[in-house]
Amino acid sequence: MANISIRVDDNIKLQAQELFSSLGMDMSTAMNIFLRQSIAFGGIPFVIRKTEYNAETEQAIKEAQNGVNLSESYDSVAELRRALNAEDQSS
């Protein structure tokens, strides 16, 4: 049996230990499962990718995060309908 030593953020380690414990396993068992699945899969057994958005979507995300250009909020569907009807009549 071989040993593997890895460095990981303390918080990530704690969260992983809690998750694996709730599944009835320890970190060593979880890592063995990951390694075996990687071998069986012939690579990482899940998708790893960077999410990329077009410029318009990136701008909308930044605006939403900064509270810019957000729509009004409504307390009821009736209030929303009144606002939509008012927009239709002004167009």
C-alpha cells in the first residue's frame, strides 16, 4: 500500500471530511474511489471547464452584481401586470 501526500486548503479539507463522513467514508476511501474512477473512466471522471460568456452577458453579470440596471420589484402579479400594460400603452 502506498501513501500520497497532497496540500489542500484547510477549509476545503474540513468540508470534504464532513461530506465524506456523511456518506459513511473517510478521506482515504473517497480518494481511492476518485482514483479508481479516474482509471476506469480514462481521465477525470467529471467535466472540468472554464465558463465563458460573451461580452454582453459579462456586462450584464457585472451590472447585476453592482445593482445597476435592475428592474423594479413588484409586490404582486397584479402590480406587475399594471406596469407591463402601462409600458405597452406608452410604446
